[in-house]
Amino acid sequence: MGAAQTFTRIGDEGSRIIQSFCPVCGATVHYKIDDMPEMIAIPVGGFADQTFPAPTVSVYCLRQVPWVEITADPLTRHD
């Protein structure tokens, strides 16, 4: 355990994405996107609450692996 480490990459649109991750297990804790400074994204897998709301937006749908199925309704898809 300890302080989160960061990894910076460039997104498809050219903005920087700064991912903070656990230095022990490598799980993403949260990430920030330079073009959206008011937002901090937290992967839903970081929540253990079984009643956590289903997603309402899915991005990169064209890259989705075939075994992933998102059935939330309504769901906005972005390819």
C-alpha cells in the first residue's frame, strides 16, 4: 500500500489522461482528463456496493470485446 502512482497517456483526441493507480496491485484508482479539469473519473469496479447504479453511457463501443454486454436502459453509446 502507499501513495498512488500516476501514468500519463495521450487520448485519441490528443488530450492528456492522467491515471492514478495502486502501486501494489496496479488497479486504476481514478483518472483525470486535461480537457475536462472539473471531472475526476472513478472506475465502477472500485465500488463494492452491489446496488451501484448501472451505467448510462458507453464509450468506445466499436472497440468493445465481444464478451462484454451492457444492458442498461436507457444507454447512450459513443463509438
